[in-house]
Amino acid sequence: MKRSVFDHQFQQQSIESKIVVSLERISEAFRVLLWKESKEHALSPIQVQILIFCNFHSEQLRKISSLASEFNLTKATVSDSVKALEQKGFIRKQQEPEDTRSYTIHLTKEGAELAKKISMFADHLYQPLSTLSDIQKQTLLSSLLEMIYKLQQAGIISINRMCFSCRYYQKKSDKHYCNLMNTPLKNTELRIDCPEHEMIGN
Amino acid sequence: MKRSVFDHQFQQQSIESKIVVSLERISEAFRVLLWKESKEHALSPIQVQILIFCNFHSEQLRKISSLASEFNLTKATVSDSVKALEQKGFIRKQQEPEDTRSYTIHLTKEGAELAKKISMFADHLYQPLSTLSDIQKQTLLSSLLEMIYKLQQAGIISINRMCFSCRYYQKKSDKHYCNLMNTPLKNTELRIDCPEHEMIGN
DNA sequence: AGTTATAGTTAGGAAACCTAACTATATTTG
DNA sequence: CAAATATAGTTAGGTTTCCTAACTATAACT
């Protein structure tokens, strides 16, 4: 009989189920923080995410389709929110001559200012990390990276821009190597959202 | 100038910001999995959470107010969802003689069966952990526990039933100790959702 | 040139959330 | 003990989230 990670008896035997439950609690924290930040600025959670994302990512990614797969939503949902942001004057749509079906999202001056403010919402997660030792942090990070990679391979998270899924990444005798920068990468240098990322096998 | 964890340059310097971004990705995975599971059973995400929670927690916690603070929602929101679950025949409200204002939620036979099924939704998070070493898992867990405790202290997550916030917990010369069971606790024995939990200072 | 794929929008609907105002019981306290 | 206050839950009304399905318009095959 298979057991759920939420089963107390199972939790007492299994460290894995404790980890999953912990991660679930932290997800809850994200949800709460995002919601709170949204309300404070009269935005919706998804609008907050879009503003932050657009503030930190390149033109190619600042399109309806990219945003949709980034946040695992439909294009219709994203389209609505983008329209709302446009009406509020935080973004502007810019047609490109190459493909007139699509457009790139640009933050207006007000949008960029707002984005800077709201992107601090995750700070509350940042502070609790300060008391962990360096080794703890390193182990924590590599474990999380491994998890994320597997979640992406399993098709649960659609998009990522981490080294493991990048065409420039190579494992050389158990060491990480980036073929774009031509340098070895320490565990802590592995990126989770690399601007130069190119998906493997494209 | 303070920087956001979503800032790429900042990420390259700071391991903490990478961890936060990773956690954010994992939260996304939870959101997606919960949504998917909901749709498959014609439930809403919050209904799924309520069913699972009620399946694994004691009577005192199976009340509107508890659920509301557990999930950081208002009572109104929870009340609505519980009503829906009742109409679908998965739960039943049971008045207690001690306090007739309130009632306890009981799963019906169908509700319990459904709860068992849907509580496996987190399994996709469980499997990616299998390749981690024991030491990695232990470090991961204690880091997460520490984070959660601080998030609760900071008032971001309202409720938890972990050892650190329990009146029976004691730190004896840097070792963990449970005064209810009268036993020392290894790092891996620390609980994240203990049925015997009693909030400190009550 | 005609089919097919892709980018984004619109419309309609269920549900997730909230706030505010409400009922009904419990508890406190003057 | 009666009056004031607190607590448990509901209802009403609103905005936003998200979906699916049908649509327009452009781009890219064949």
C-alpha cells in the first residue's frame, strides 16, 4: 500500500516525505508573499510576476507565448493580464517588423520603477537563509537544482534556463563546464536562470 | 543599492538568491501539480487541499477557522469551499455539543477514498529526491526546517506544527529533545507536522 | 497557391479570493 | 447577572484568475 507524504506515520519513517511537506510549506509562503505584494500595489499576482519577469529578461522572452509557458498558464490568461498592465500604463506593446503577429513587452518608466519595488517581495525568503552555513547553502542549492531539472524532465515545469538543460553545458569527468564561457563551473556557479541559456537539442 | 533575487547579476554573486529562485521554481511545480490534480477530479485546488488536510488531521484542526489559518485564507473563502464539498457529498458537518457555533468536518466514505487518491499529487516531488545522498537529504531537510521556522516567526506562514515551535521541544546542549516522548531527537527525527504539537506559550 | 502552424485576442464561465455586514453562540466583566 | 465583547461561521457582492473554444491575422511549409 502506497502512502502519501501527508501521512504522519509515513513521515516518521521517511525523510523524503518530510522534505516534500517542507517544500509545500515554503510554497505556501511564496503564495502568501506574492498575494500580499499584489494587494499593496493594486495588482494581481500574475501581473506582479509579469512585471518582475519582464524587468529581468531579454526581448525574446518578453512575449505572450514565453510568459505563458514560463508561468504554465494559457496564452489567453496572460493576454488578459498584459492588457490590464497596458491599461494601467506600466507596459507598452512593441511590434517588431520581423513578425507582425507578435510583439515585445516593454516596461514604461513607471512600470520599471514599480517592478524594482515589487521584485523585493521574495526578500522574506532570502533572510532566513542568512543563518545557514556555507556548506548547508551549497548542499541546499545543488539539491534544489537537481530537483528542478528532474521536474522539468518530467514535464511538470515547462521552462527553465538552468545549466543542466543548456546546450553549452557539459559534464567533464564529474565537473561542470560551460562551453560558451569556456570555463569550469563550481557547484555554486551553476546558474538557475542564465541569460545566455540555449535549450538542449534545438 | 539593494538588489532583487531575480536580478541575474546579483544571482551570479549570491548563492542565497539562487536558492530563493530555485524555491520559487519548486513552488511553481506545486501550483501546477495541485491544479492538475484538481481538474482531474472536478475539484478546485483549495477543495483538494481541504480534503487532504482533513484526512490527515485531528478533529480540533478540522474546523473552518483552523483551515483558514492553515491555508492563510479568510474564513469566508474556506466556508465557500467547504459548502461545495458538502454538496458534492465528500464531507459532512458535525455539530459538537460543547460549542454549537462551530462544527467539525468529517469525510464521508467517498470523501475518504477521494482524499487517498488525490493525496498522491505531491509524489512527483518525492521521486526527484531519490537520487540524493542521505547526507544531502539530511542537510536539505534541516535547512528547510530552519527556514520554515523563521518564516513562521516572521508571521508569513501563520500555522505550523513543527518541533521548533512546540512546548515539548527543548534544546539540550545542542541536541534536540522531546519532553512529551521523553526522547532525544536526531535531526531527521524532527517533525514538520506532528499530531501531538502544542504551540509554545499557550 | 493552398494548407498548416503560430501569435495573440475575445467571449463566456467556474472558481478563488477578498471585504463588509450579518447571525448566533460564548465569554468576560462591571 | 446583565451588558459588552469576542468568536464561529455565513452571506452578498465584487474583482481577478484561469480555463476552453472559437476567432483573426500573419508566417511558413509543400
